[in-house]
Amino acid sequence: MEIKNYMEILVMEKLDIVIKANRTTCNCKRCRYDIAALALNSLPTRYVATSSGQHILK
Ligand SMILES: [Zn+2]
């Protein structure tokens, strides 16, 4: 078992959609992680317990 931040999973999953919707956004790894960090700083943390490798999102 492990503890994961559900918000982190959610942000990483939605990142592609957000970047595609904003054509001026740089799509390199560095900027993607910067955007994810910015988003996570303004979101509440929601930790969930999960078995490793298990998919939390449906
Ligand atoms: Zn970039």
C-alpha cells in the first residue's frame, strides 16, 4: 500500500487537455511540470491510500 496525492494524479491527467486548449503554452517537460506544480500549489491536497500500480481514476 502507498499514499498518493489524488490531486497530483488528477492534475497530471488533465494537463494534456489544458495544454492542448492553450496553443500558446509551451509543451516541453519542464513547462508541463511547472504548470502542474503551480496548479497543485493552489489546490487542496487529497491523499488516498492505494495498492501500488492500482489505478485510482476510472
Ligand atoms: Zn517549455
